[in-house]
Amino acid sequence: MKLLQAPCEHAAMSMAGIVHDLGNLIQIATSAIGIVSRTPDMPAVHAGPILARARCSLEQAGAIVRQSLGGLRDHATAIDHTNVQACLADIAALIETMETPELVLETAVTADLPEARCDPIRLRRALLNLVFNARDAILENGLVVVEARTIRRDRLPIGVEIRVIDNGIGMSPATIARCCDPFFTTKPDGLGGVGLPMVDRFVRDAGGEMAIESAPGIGTTVTLRLPAAVPPQTLSQELEP
């Protein structure tokens, strides 16, 4: 019976993660459509980009469904070259669509950022989860900053570091110790405990690591370190004297 417990728990967690992420994307699309519907005389120059973001959100939701139906399970490692800067731009555009004037999202990306070796769909899901978590941790007006930089070793780009920083309520050491446990949540309604475990699983499947720094009343910083997908010719050039 104990042998079956872990696979069953993982399957439940995977299903909950998919539903959770689909809910995030549908929420964004619904917000965008609501903005346009409440302003029927909105000029096309303004309505067009908003509806485009709603479409992008629904397309990402469709990609998650197709990936799941295609048999690519969440714990399988997908080797892809992912443009992290483009992923961050997509997330920023989606968040801008939502009616959250109390939330300010800023992104900062270094110019030499390499592509990451991970699944682009799961990276977008992870980033959106972290930004939504940061939003939920902000009581009033707050700032969420997403930074991405190159990790180097002996001048070689070996990885990408992404930091999601908020100035929200923060977490105690006891909460940090359990925040990646499946279905663990501190929310009073009991809804939660899915986002961070899924992010942690994604990072580990990609061969990276996740770190969390937080303090009550100060805020939280979640750091994702992912391996770089560097073309072989780039490595050979770097190795030349």
C-alpha cells in the first residue's frame, strides 16, 4: 500500500497543478475580455492588444492541455532551448492585461542571457505561478520584480538565474520548510499548496535548483537556477585562448 502512495500522490499533484495553471490563464483571459466588454466604444488600437493577450493566454492553456493529452507527463524532462527573455515578456504582457492596479510588475534581463535548457511551456507556468503567489502575498500596493541573469563559470555561460522578488507579507522559517510540500497551504480558505511544489518539480526535472529567502513583513525572493542551452560552437569559441 505504501508503494502505491507516492505514485498516487504524484498523479494527484500533477492533475491539481494542471487545473491550477489553467485557472490562472483563464483568469487572465476573462479579465481581458471583461475590460473590452465594459468599454464597447474602446478604440481598436487599445482593444486589439488586450484581446491579443487574452488569446495568448488561452493559447497557452491549450498548449498545457495538448501537452498533457500527448502523454508528456509533468515529471518527464523535456530538452528544449527556451528563450527566457521572451517568456518573461509574455508573462509581463499577461499580467498587464489583468485589472490589478495595486500590483506593479518590473522585469530586468541582462543583455547576454543564454537560452535555458528546459520546457518553455513549463517555464511559463512556473513564472506565472510565482508572480501570482507574489501578488497574493501583497496586502495593498506592492512591487514584484523578476530578474534574469547569466550564471558563468570560467567565462562560460552555464546557466540562467531567475529571481522573483516581492515586498509582501513574507514567510516564517517553519512555512519555508514546508512550502514545497504537496497541498500544504497557509491560506485560510485552504485553497493552495499546488504552485510552489509544481515549480520545484519543474526546476528539478530540468536539472536545476530552487531557493527561497523570506522573512515575515519583509517579503520573499524565489530563485530558479536552470542549466543553459549553449550551442557547441559557442563553447568552442569561449574555450579558445
